[in-house]
Amino acid sequence: MTRTHLVDDIPILLSRPAELPLKWVGRDDLVNQLLAAWMVLDAGDRPMNPRLVGRPGVGKTTLAWAAAKRLGREVYLFQATMDTRPEDLVVTPVVGPEGKILYVGSPLVSAAIRGGVCILDEGNRMSEKSWASLAPLLDDRRYVESAVAGIQVAAHADFRFVVTVNEDSSTYEIPEYIHSRLQPQIFVDFPERAEEEAILRANVPQAPEEMVRYVASFLQACHRADEPYGVRDGLNVARYALRLAGTFGGSPLDHAHRAVEATVGEEGLRHLPGGEPAR
């Protein structure tokens, strides 16, 4: 991969694509919904910019990653925060060797130039000012401007974009004119029990079957009680229980109580299946 790209004779140092150990286990129809949104029907068509909506820990980022890899494209991940500035999304100047100014392209700009997929994670953490800088990229114009470098970057025809949005209290509301550009909305819900067990087996293969079933029962009880705990929490419960067993002895199930308390807090203990195991 050539990491320097010229835009209007200005060299832009591109970010490297992400390499993440993510495994999507579950509903294939969600992957197909995302791929459908990215589909281009004819020469005059443009891909859509879907948003994946759901509670934290349900696998939105993993879903986006799986769909992008199925396309066979490079994947670039940008983590949005309340401090994200417009220039962070586009091009950032840095001081290079001999005091020269270098321009570094963000993961989003690098994806746009390379024809990759950009996953903008937790987009509802980002301010309206930052979202406004992406407006032309997310409509038929398909470009983004850098005031810092004084350039306009046109997106490659193969560029695809997806944003994840958490269903919880966010720092900022996404403005309505951006919402209309982030279509369709694909809702990612908690998995069914069989899917949760499969996710646990795939991501924590060291866990004994009784631990897999125990954690899945815990998660299903949490879902029924409308608790915010998701698959990510279940994975951490299983992983910590395994480590506690390796340190103190016994089976991972003997340490489920401590693992749940350490992962989601004491309030999660009331959802333990079959009563609370010994501490």
C-alpha cells in the first residue's frame, strides 16, 4: 500500500487500514441489509450511508466489520468522541522531519481516497460542527474539504460509509439534516439465546459448556428485565471467570458471582440463574 497520496499537489499521508480480531456470529440478514444499503444499481446511482442503531455491546461495530470484509474492502475505523473536531475527521497537520508540515489523512479520508469502508463508531458522541464537515461527503457531492490543507478530496467510487449509534444518553444529538443522509436505519437488537451461546463459544472457546449456558441464561434474564447489559458484558464475565479459575482453582462457574459483580456491578447479581453461586 502506498501511504502518500497527492491531492491538488498536496501530499497526504494516509492512515493504515484496521485489522481487528472481530467475529460476527448471528443474524446473517443484518449483514445482508447493510450490504444492500451499499449496493449501487447503475452508473448514476450512489451507495447509501446506513446507521446501525442499538444498545452498547450488541455488536454493531462487529456487524459493520463483517459486512465490509465480505465486500473484500479495506476497513478504516474512526472512533468519534465529544472532542472530535472537523479537522480530525479530514486532515491533520503535523510537524515532520526538518520542521516541515505534513498532512495526515484521517481514517475516514483514507477510506474515501482508497475506496475502502469507513466505520464511524459512536457517531452520537460527535458535535454538529463536526457532522457539518461531512455533509457533502454523505450526499450526491461525495467529497470532503480540508480548510487546514486547502484541498477538496473526492471520494472513490468504491468508498462506503456506515455509522454506529448507541441507544443511550449521548453527548450530542445528530442534526436532522445529517439524519436524512444516514439512511437506512438498521436496528441491532440483543441476540436470541441460541445466538448468544454461539457468540460465546466462538469468542471464548476455552469456556466449558456449562459456563456458556450459565452466561447465556444470565444475559437472557437481563434482556427480559430491560437491563443494558449486552453480549460484550457476557464475554467479559466468561473471560474473567476463566482467569479467576486459573488463579484460585475450581471451575469457572465457581467464580461466576465474582465475575458478574466485577463486570456489570452488584445490581447484576439479581439476574444470576438458579440463585447466586458461592462467592
